[in-house]
Amino acid sequence: MNTIIRWRTGGEARIVSTDPRAMVVRSTVPSPPGSRIEGTLEGEALPFLRATVRLKVHACKKQPEGDFVLEGRPLDLPRELRLRLESELGAAKGE
């Protein structure tokens, strides 16, 4: 899956997983626990959609590759969009 989030403050992230209570992304920039980060959803699977994604960060872990794994709770993510993202992630994993 090639769906990414372009952060408003710079940088981008690739969605790793999502469900109603949690989202995990690999981000080019860090965001400390407790912060809220916002960006625009873009990608091949959703070319027409420019939805806003907001995440309340619970954990930020630097990876050996130099990027960051952000874990948090999606804020105001419409159910329809969440289900579509879950479907796209499942298809990318071959489920």
C-alpha cells in the first residue's frame, strides 16, 4: 500500500496499521507522546481523496533506519475512511 500522510509541519508517514482505537505509522519526523500531529492523506489507493488525518501520539520510537514509529489514537477519523484504510492495508498484506 502506498498511502501516506503528509504532515502539515513537514515530513511524511506511511500507515502501518489502523483500527478504531489505534494507528501506527512510520514517520520521517518525530512527535512526542501527548502531542497531536495533523496531515493530509494521499496515495495511489486514494488518489481523489485529500482527507485530514489527526493523531494523538502515545509513543514515538526511533528506528535504526532513521525514521520513527508513531503509535497513537486517530482523532475525528470517519468510520468510512477508517474501514477503507483497513481494507487497503489488508489487501497490501495479502489478507
